[in-house]
Amino acid sequence: MSAVSQSRLTVGDVTRGVAVAAPPSPTSAVKGPGATPSRIVIDDVDKSYGDQRVLDGIHLDVAPGQFTVLLGPSGSGKSTLLRCVGGLEKIDGGHIRFGDTTVNSATSHVAPERRNVSMVFQDFALWPHMSIFDNVAFSLHRSGVAKTDRRRAVQEILDRVGLADYATRYPNTLSGGQQQRVSLARALVGAPATILFDEPLSSLDAHLRERLRIEIADLTRESGSSVLYITHDQVEAFALADVIGVLNEGRLVQVATPEEIYRHPATPFVARFTGVAGELDGVIEDVIEGRGEDSRVRLRVAGATLHSRLSAAARVSGPDAAVRVFVRAAPLRLGAPDASGTGEAGDAAHATLAGRVVDAAFRGRGYEHVIELTDGQRLLGVFSEERWTRHQNIALHVPRDACIAFTLDE
């Protein structure tokens, strides 16, 4: 199947987000990417639209075969960065390289069809007048792959995405989830060096997102392609990524593994955007131990003492410094009110905060609660398998690993 493995599916033209595949001829293809994934280096990239700076000094290194997710809110620059990598946008400064080949700079720009890159869009971007088979096979046909090899490759990939029986149908006869699987099959069939995903699951129903997320993870990793995937959903990012880059207002504020992003967010923005139950005002009583990411402090929060990790960038000259404590929901536990009423940290494994239940919502596997502490501050999404009734007094057990404190100057 060597002919198929060497074929390419690339993005040649995009109008309002609709991809038109236009595979390069062998003589025009860039000699850097090839069928084997190359390292993608994004070096100090700037991009502006008029007076608006959209990308500001972006640095990102994507290893061959790595699944990298760009996470950020609308307007953070993630779609623009993806389009720059795909060749659909030119950059104003910096460089983008595939291996040793510069494909973007302020003075040069390699066309999309010469990059061996596939793109999967939010709106599927299928040709309505073509059958499912022809949509998937288009790039192989343009690349000159033999008919028997082309048919075998398309049938194999349609079978992998569960659409082998739909080959003769047309896109408008399929559901949204089925159409997105066709789009995925089209991206994978040509064994591209790099696949770019532009929020491919955001337009689908919740029950389809999880199923397609698994298919995307399975199929792209099996292909060996490098992946750059953008989303605003932190759950989706954590589930898919080898590495996450968090974008905010055109700047890449942290690049790390999902575990590192979750446990050691570099900024308050990263902490907020990757999911917290709430933010509590506190005062440092003492710096317990460590430096940088290992630093731990004892705090006074909501009338109680608790222990927390301290941001690596925090500058603490001594006790009494005001901090903002970000609390992750997952480690929190609800219990009956603490008979001692001390609310102290004890052995520092966890603290107990007094509060009451404001609301409880059924989530299938259990209940998520809104908890109001004694000083009026609230925490959201506190999970328990049992339902605690509204206005009930509770004890909230807060492990030290649930908290990370940032000084106010951060």
C-alpha cells in the first residue's frame, strides 16, 4: 500500500471556512514535511489585522507525532495561529518551520497546497454534490493514486470511522456526527504529515462529542501524524492532549502537559480557564516549605486555616500578604458539620471549612452543589454521590492539593 501511504491530502483554498483539497504535484511539494511528520517550530510569530494585534510573539514547538491542543477563549488568537500554520494566513513577523523548511516568515510564504497538511473544520466542509466515497477519495484521485489502491484506502478508512455502508450516500443525508466522521476520514486517508483541527466538535450534541473525541484520539495517534487541535473546552483539551498551549489575548501564557497545567497553572487566567470551583480571598500566615512549584503556605481563609500550594511566580516577603486562592472542585468532599468547629488544617492533609448548601443539581453520576462559606464566599460544582439538601449546614473538606494561591500582584 505504498502508493497510498505517500499520497497527500492538503488544503488548497478556503472560503469562509470551506476547504477545497488541492494536492500538490511531486515537483511542487515542499521538501521539508514529507509523509513522515516533521517538527513544527513557531518562532516569535506576530500577526495583526489593522491596528489589532492578534498574535503577539508566539513560541511553540510541536514534536513529530505529538498531539498539541491550543486552548483559549473566543478571540484569543487560536484560530488565527492554526490558519497561519496551515498557510491560510500570512504572518507579520517571526518564522514557522516544518523541519528545516521555513513555510512562513515576514518575507516568504509557502502555499497551503505545498505543506502536506490536512484541516478538519467545525462546519465539516464537505462537497454536497459528491458522494461520501468521492469526498474522501478526492485527494487520492488528484494525486494520481491507482484506482484499486484508492478504492481500498477509502473503504478501509470509512470502515474505521463506521461509515462503510454510507459510501454512496451524499452529505445532506447524514447527521452532523456522521458528516464530521467523513471529514475526519478525508483528513486521514492521505496520511498527511500534519493534521489541523479547528474546533471540530463544538457544533455537535453532547452525546456525540465524547464518541468522536475518542475516535479522533485513536485514529490520529494510529496515523502517526502531528496534530494541532484548537478548542475552548478545557475538558476536551485535557482528554486529548499530549501538550496544551493556553492562549490569552494573542499571547501563549503557558505550554505544558495537561497534568502540569492543572496542578501548576502559571497565571490566574490559566487557573480560571482550566476550571475552578471558586476563588477565595485569604491572608498568608506562614510559608511552610519549598520554593517555586514546591512552595506551600498556611493561609487564613473564611475564618479557617488551610494549606495551599503557592504560585511559582509569587513574590512573598513575609506573612500577612493578601492572596487569591483558586480551588479545584474535583478534590473537595462534603461531610457532616465538624463537631469541633475548629476548621483547622490539622496535619495539613486537609482543612475543614464550615458552610451551607445553596443549591444541588443532579448530574447522573451524582450531584453538584453550590456551597456558601461562613463569610459569604461561594464554591461551585462541589460533587457528591449523595444529595445534600438546600440550606443544610455542612463541613467542606479541602485537601491542600485542591488549592493554589496567587499573590495579588500576579
